[in-house]
Amino acid sequence: MARSRSPNRDRAREIWEESNGSIKLKEIADQLGVSDSQIRKWKNNDQWCAPKTLPNTEPKPPMRKVVFFYLEIEEGGEYNR
């Protein structure tokens, strides 16, 4: 069974977001009594810096096959299919 999520993890993100990302991770670590490397790990794993985007609701355009072919021109300058 997995360990429960640390409440400090969510609190660390709240502190970071309240400061608009300007606070140093070491300062957050000092406030919460955890190591600064732990804060860095949480920030990376939870992707604090990733933009919050809505899922794409528009359908994707259909894929189109692009076919490349080579024309062989005979000596006479005409192409015969």
C-alpha cells in the first residue's frame, strides 16, 4: 500500500503560487521544515511551472496521406504511364 501524500507537499505549492514563483525553494523548505531537495522534487514531479491548459475540445483534422512519386522521363522527353 502506498504512503499517503504529505500535507506539506500541497502547502509548498500554495506558498510558491502565492508568491507567483518568486520565493526561493530553500525558503519554502525552511518554512515547512523539509529539505530543499524535497521541494525541488515535488516541484518537478507535480509540474508546478507547467501552464494550466484546458483539454483540446476541437476535433483534430483528418490525417492526409502524402504520396511522393518520381517521374521517369524517357529519352524522348515524354512521360509514358
